Amino acid sequence: MPARKGGHRAGLLRVVAPAVVALLVLTGCQAGLPDMEPARTPSATAETTPEPTSDPTGEPSPSQTPTQEPTPAETPEPAPEPEPTQEPEPAPTPEETTPPPAAEPPPPAEPAELERGAEGDRVVALQARLAELGYFIGAPDGDFGPGTQQAVWALQKAAGISRDGVVGPATQSALDQGVRPQPQTGSGKVIEIDLDRQLLLAVEDGRVVTVINASSGNGEQFEAKGRTYRAGTPRGTFQVGRQVDANYESSLELGSMWRPKFFTGGIAVHGSGSIPPWPASHGCIRVANSAMNWIWDTWGAPPGTTVVVY
């Protein structure tokens, strides 16, 4: 009998064991059903707590812990803030662009020669030098006008150089050397007229006081009131006779004479508005109106004053 009892247990175990296994398998499948649910979308941010399932042992499985950490995919990291960018400064417009200042051109060089129309300190020096040498000229004013041109012509005539009225190397040399004409007489107040050099000299006791540019008869023939004349100036020694302290009209209708001093016939020393550096008159001795005023008002030359023409 004991042996049979043992055999009955063994047979019971063989029946119960498979049933237990089947029960465990069935329970395991049921416990796995929650795992088959669709996964939650990554946008869910709340923590999920799955319903607990029992295990035959009574211990929760690792996947059934009360708090489940969200996966990195479930909590998106905040996007990095873009670094502030500094906008480039706008390029200057053509109006805003200031070009560098242009270099100032050098001042024009002064001309080596002086002529009518020039101005400045060099002209002042020229005028002062001409006055120092005795050439008739007004007060130095730095303006190379007609009066200065008359004095330059007189200097060029005295030096025997070109009568162009321009102060070039030859004229400057004459200035530097102090060229001035020498008188022909040695005593008394005398008006000397040098026909060859076309100059009038105011002489006192053999000393030239003033040198004046002059223009005498040109030697040509001309007609006046139906008669023919030759435009010559006679040579010789004469005296001032008749004089007119005014603008005088020629009796031969040859033009005006400013304050004439006649010394032979109708030939006189008189002022004129045209005194070129060469012979140009009908026979009279032309000088500038300002020079004739000087002869009348400053120097004198009253009637009886000697006039020597050579």
C-alpha cells in the first residue's frame, strides 16, 4: 500500500504541473497585453504611469515601475537662441563721399620781362629806378601804364637799344648801368632836342635834370590848305617865343597842341596824346601832356629860354 500512495502523488504531480505551466503562460500573455498598445506620440510631455500588472511572484516587472523616466525623444531640447548679428554699415552714397582736397596748384611764375599792364613790387622798383636816373615819370604806383612805358622808351633810346617798351635783359642792363644821355650845352636853362634819339632834355648849367620821350617831324610830305609841306624839324639854336597856356588848334588844321611853346615859325614843343618812340609829327616836338605840364608848372621855360635842336 505505501508504494501505491507514492505512485498516486507522482501521478497527481504529472497532472497538476502542466496545468500550472499553462496557467503561468496564460498569465504572462495577459501581462504582456499593455505592451502591445500603440506607443504615445513624442508630443506628450506628461509622465505616464502604466497600470500595474501582477506577476505570479507578486513583484512588479522592471517595465512596471511606478515612475517612468521620459525618453530624450519625449522632452525636446529648447532650440538655441540665434546670436545677434550686427548689421553692416551702409556704404556711403556718392553725395556722402568727400574726396580728399586737391592740391593747390603752385602760383604762376612771374614773367622774366616787364611790359605795359604789369603790376606789383617789381614795377615799383622799375619806376623808382627810372625816376632816380632822371627819366620823366610820375610817382611810383606799381602800375605799368602809359607813363611808365614813355619812360622805358626814353631809356631805350638813350641806351641805343630796341624801342619796344619791354623791360627785358638789355633794358634791365641799361637800368643797372645807370644809362642817361649827356647834354650838349654847359650853361643856363636849355631845352635840348636830340633828333637822332628822339629825346627832349631839360638841362640846367650842363646838367640833365629830366629826360623826356619825344617825337619830332617824320620827314614826309603833307598837304594843308592847298599847299605842300615837308614834316621836318629844323636843327639849330632857337628861343621860346609865343606860348599858349591852353589847348591850341593848329592854324593849318593839323590837330590840337596842348600848351605849346613855339620856338621857330609854327613849330613848337607841345603836349599830345600820341607820342610813339619814332618820328611821327608834322615838324613839332611832341611830348606827353603830363610832361608838358611839368615844363610849364614845375621847370618853367618861359619865353626867351634857349632851345637847341641837334
